[in-house]
Amino acid sequence: LKWLCVMLTNNVGHHLMVCQAMIPRNLKLFPYICGSRMLSGYKPKRNIKDSYKILELEEGCSLDDIRNSYRSLAKKYHPDSGSATADSEAFMKVEEAYRVVLNDVATKKKSSENNEEEEDQFKPKAPQHRHYLSFEGVGFGTPSQREKQYMQFRVDRATEQVLEYRKQRLESQHAVTDLMKARDVRESKKVKITQAVERLVEDLIQESMAKGDFDNLSGKGKPLQKFSDCPHIDPMTHNLNRILIDNGYQPEWILLQKEIRETIERLRKSIVASRSQLGGPMTPYRQKQWNRICEQFIEDIRKLNKRIDNFNLVVPILSRQMVHFSADKEIVRAQKAYEALMENREASNSDTKEKEEENVKRFGWKSSLFKWLNL
């Protein structure tokens, strides 16, 4: 490769065809040789505009465009490429145009660099420390006077920032202390209330014992039996619950549950009875009455749902909670119950009529004889 480069640099025109014959068919190597090694001793003979036209380029294009155009044309016209458009003379023209364009681009680049250097020489150069003399727009006078004023300004700004930081810190500390005081007050109120309730309960128990209200208990004078031996259960709590249950005490949620069930049954029966009293068919007057009954029923269901909310807040077991009743569904249910009741009545009336007809058929002559005798 070095020998070929030396030969090419000494006599380009004579050894060009020899290079093409000896170099393998590697299109990447040939542009490197022609582009870098040949430029050192080459003198352009072709016109620059014609060279740009051969490479299908315009003046002012970049080096990447020149190289890409040369590679595509070399693949097209290179005699060793094996393509149908291979032509050695066309390839020679492309090679010469490529070197002319590269030389033109190099000379233009050097001239532009020289012009910039000349312009830089005549530009007025400001001192390098000028950008440090702005002082954030503070002060007036000479630079030294402005510097003193700026230093004082920075000191004042720093003191203000320190004071603001201390103020915010003290305010946050006071806010924390106020929250702690309020929490302590709430906790103390809770403790006072619990202690007052405990004292009240203890006073009521002592008063009842003095009156003899506990003398009629079945287990008086006997030791309390533990409800369970489980270590996770408080025996005192279970003993108290067992005593309350044995003496007929019922928790609040059980009473509420019983009341809710009784109320919904009563409301269902009342609306079915009201519908049966109206009867059928529904006239406009009866329809107005039925609408009033339905409005009252919806109001009762709304009140019942409020009781259900209170029950759900008190009940200790999640599976025991109740859902709201739907007034529309209950009205539809009452209508269906009324229709079933009417069907049962019609069936019972038809049965009684059939029995009467059978009795008339059996005892018809006897009834006619009794009527004749009475006459």
C-alpha cells in the first residue's frame, strides 16, 4: 500500500491505471488513497464549475455532501465495480472533479480563517474584568465607590435573610407547642371524664349495695366462676357480661335490631292492608289515596334507614350490620302481595259457589217441598 501511494504521488497520470489494476475490488480503499494521498501533489486542470456539475453538486455544499456524491459516482463508474454503467473515462473525470472540489473547499476555508483573524485584530478588546463590575445594578459613582456600596448591600441582605429564617423557625416552634398544648388539654379532659364516670359508677354500686339491691341475686356469697380459661380473654370483663346476661340485660344493638325488624314487618302489613282496603279497579280518587299512602310509607322507610345507620355504628360484629330498605321495592312487594291475596280470595269464592250448587242439586226437591208446605 505504501509503495502504491509513493508511485501515485510521483506520477499520478502514468500510474493511475496501474493502481486500478493492482488494487482489489474494495471501493472503501480507493477513495482513501485518492482523497488523502493524491491531494499532496495534484494540480487542478479542470474548471471548478464543471467539477461541481460532474459531481452533481452546487457551490457552497459541505464536505459530507462531496464525499457522499463521490462514493455514489465511484460505485457507478468504477471499472472494477461490475455494474452495467462501469466506464473508466467517466470515472477518471469524477476522480479529477472530486480533487478539484476538495482543493477549492480547502482554499475557501483557509481564506475565511485568515479573514476572521484579521477582523479579530481590529476589534476593540474590553478588559476581562468588566463583567465583574455590574454589582447587580447597585450604587453610583466610580467603580470603587460602587464596590463599597455593593458590599454594604450584601451585608444588609444577609442580615435580613438571617432574621427571616429565625422568625420562621420561632413561628414553627410556637405552632408545635400550641398543638402539643391543645392535645394535652384534650387528653386531660378525656382522663377527667373517664375518672368522673368511674367514680359515678362506683358510687351507684355502693349505694345499691347499701340499699340491698344485690341481696336477691342467685349467686350471692358464692365465688365467681371464670367464663373461659383462654389467656387472651379478660376474665373480669367476661364475668361482668355473664352476670348481665343472666339477669336479663341486653346490649343496645340487640334492642335496636329487634326494633328495626318489628318496624319493617309492621310497615309491610300496614301498606298491604291499605291497598286491600282501596280494592280495585283503581279510580282517580283511589289513585290519589294510594299516592298519599305511598308518600307516607317512603317517609317511614327513610326514618327506619336512619335507625339502621345508628345500629351499624353500635353493632360490634361486621357481619351483623344491616343494609337500607328500598321504599320502591317494598311498594312493589306490597302490590304483589295484594294480587296474591286477591287470587286466593277468588279461588276460595269459586270453591264456595261450587259447594252451594252441589247442595242445591242434592237437596233441591226437599227445599221445594218445604216451601209448598209453608205456603
